Amino acid sequence: MAPAKLRIGCAGLGRMGKRHALHFLNRTPRAELVAASSPDDAELQWAKQHLEPFGVRLYKDYEEMLKQEGLQAVVIASVTTVHAEQAIKAMEANKHVLCEKPLSTSVEISQSVVDAAKKKPHLKVMCGFSRRFDESYRDAWNKMDSGLVGRPSIFRSQTCDKLDPSGFFVAYAEFSGGIFVDCSIHDIDLALWFFGQDSMVKSVVSSGITAVQPDLRKHNDRDNAVGIVEFYGGRIAYLYASRMMAAGQEDSTEIIGTEGKLTVNMQPRTNLVNVYEASGIRREIPGTYYGRFEQAFVTEANEFTAACLDDGKLPMKLTGAVQAVKIGCALQESLVTGAKIWFDETGRRVEKAQL
């Protein structure tokens, strides 16, 4: 008798949806991609060529896909504005859920996903923060957890995209939630992972500029921004996000402890090849976020599948996804207003520091 496979459907077939679909189709041995949905005709045309020949049923209507007999799980990679709605509908249909980050650009709507998941404790519901599945970040976390660098006190991390002059990020900013909710959400999640998921924020403040894409301002966004998150207990996270890197994707992190520090990808590289030219020696770096974290996404798919089939523990709490959005939204607000935002030790927002 063949071992059981997780029968999964993919919602959304845009940039990340295509990748998730192909990961579950070709690179997740214990899963079977049986369905995919998209309201976009061009995306469905792609699916007819790349998915349908392998037995994947295609739908224009997401809710119709949820009715497919035998479907056990969905990966949600639709536009951000429908993440929460689709996740909740999947849970109501008794499907496991892997949802692309963020759950929503709204804290309240993100919390509604957590509340829905609490009503279905038998389901596995996970928000996909891909860096938690990256070998280097896992190694750094294990070293920190072993006490190698003492008590982690300062966390400095950046997500820096290669400049895209097409105007994609300007259009995307209309619904992305802004550079902190979209880009820095990964760094925020890492800070919560390394400092501890129950860490409480004391204050946030941020500033930003539009160096190359001034049209971002009409969406209250920037192409470069810096944020500082202070946690109770004497810890600080310093975050930098950018949309204008020249060489390629530059995502790196420092964890500074009382007895040393750890760094991840401080000198980005695609591989171990160096290019020797008349002008000097250079190395190439990944051109996109996916180029840097492709294997992490594959690991994420496989570990989610295993948790569903084996009733195993997920590697992160769903509540952490709400916490990350809360911090990201506060940073985005500070970016627009110029105000420093304070919280008390229970997480409630206050008008000023409680001295």
C-alpha cells in the first residue's frame, strides 16, 4: 500500500503562487498537488500548461476549489488583501492552511485568523515566514540558543531588494501595507524568534525616504526606511528595508550578544565562484529574494506537509504572525507621522513612555 500523501490545493498563481504550486508538485514527496485556483485568466493559462497535464484540477473560483473531494489542505498565495478571508474559509471547510505572509495588513483582521484557528485545533494553520526554514538562520538560532554569544541584546537585520525600475513596487504598494509590513516583516519575525516569541515591544520609531521612486509617497510608502524597535527587558532591533539595491538581493542579519555576535549573509553570494577580471575580483549575488531563499521555501513545504500528515508540531506559533504585523503597522505609522509609538508591558498602546 502506497504511503498517504497530503492532497493540497494552491490559491493564487502569481509570482509566489507559481513557485508554491511547483514546490508541492515536484519537490515535496509526501504531498500531491491536486488543485489550483486563480481569478486571473493569464495565471490560469500558465497553469493549463504547467499544472493541468499532471492531473491538477483548475478553478477560477476559490470556494469551488475548496469543495473538491479529497482536498485536505491549501497553500494561500493570493493577493495580500484576501489572505485572511481565504484562510478562514479553508478552515471552515476543515482544510489545513499554509498562508503566505502577512496574514493581513491589519492587526485586527490578522487576529481573526488566529481566532478561527482556535476553533479548529485539529487543523494545522501556519503563516509562512520563509527565513525560519533557512539552514543558515537555523544554525545561527541554534548557536544562540546554546549560549554561544551570551544574552542576545541587539538585533540588526535588513531586507534589501534589487531595484525594479518597471514600477512594480509602486503599484504593489497600494495593497502591500507598506515597506515595513511587506519587506521588514521577515526581519521583525526573526527578531521575535531570536529574542523570544513572547518578547514585548516598548516602543517603535522609524524614518524613510523616496530616493528613486517618489510615486510611492501617494501610497504613504518609501523605497528606503529604517526602524528601531525597543523591547522590554533591554533589547533593541534595528531594521533596514530598501527597494533600490544595484547588485542584487542583500538580506543580512547580526545577532549581537553579551559574549559575542553571530552574522548571517553579511557578504552575500550566489555560490562559491569568484570572477577574476582586469578591474579586479568579484562575486555575484542573488538577484531576487527567491534566489536567496528558494531552498527555504521548499523546506517549508515539506515540513508543513509532515506536520499535517503526522499530526506534528508546527515550527512557529500563529500568534507570532499577528505580533509581527502589529510591529510592522506601528513602524509604518511612525514612518508617515514621524511620531514615536509607545506600548505598555501588556502590549497596549500608550501615549508616552511609562516612567
